[in-house]
Amino acid sequence: MSTVSTPNEGECFMRCLYGIIFALFSITSAQAQVTIDVSKITCDQWVHGKVGEIRSWGFWFSGFYHGRNNKVLIDRQDFQTNFNNLEQFCYIEKNFNVPVIQALESLVAK
């Protein structure tokens, strides 16, 4: 008769733990390698979600614009108005190649 050894619960736990740790490090290191040159994000990329969720990027662009202009207060109504105007501008096909930051600068300056 041959005997078959089965792993005990401790061995299974450790294997699973090592697998989870390896997976987390793999995911983290893969994400850490992604960089985005925000100055080159075009209207097309932004409004079609090619660089991520558009509302999140809208907040980022707003913070960038306000920081660049030394503005520490953000009016929520102004943000929503500027966001809507930027989104409408960027949805126009002829504006697809315009960098979002350039579009924001020209829209907010009006």
C-alpha cells in the first residue's frame, strides 16, 4: 500500500497567503509603471474615458487650474459650470485633438 500525504491546513493557508502576496505585488508593480503626461490628454481621450473616469479627471483638471492660478477656494457651482462647458466643448468632433488643459484655459478665461 502506498500512502498519500495531504497538506495540512497550515500548509494550505501559507500557500494561499504567499499566492495573495505575490498577486498584490504583481498588481502594485504593474500599476506603478503607468505614467500619464496630463498636458497631452486630448479632448477625445478625456470625454471617451480612454484615460479613466471623466469626472475624476475633471476634479484633477480643476485642482491643477486653481493651483496654477493660486486660487485656494473652489466654488462648487463654478466647478459644475466649467465641467459642463469643458465636456460640451470636448464632445465636438473638431475639438477631439485639442489638449484638455488648453481647452480648460480658454473656456475659463472667457
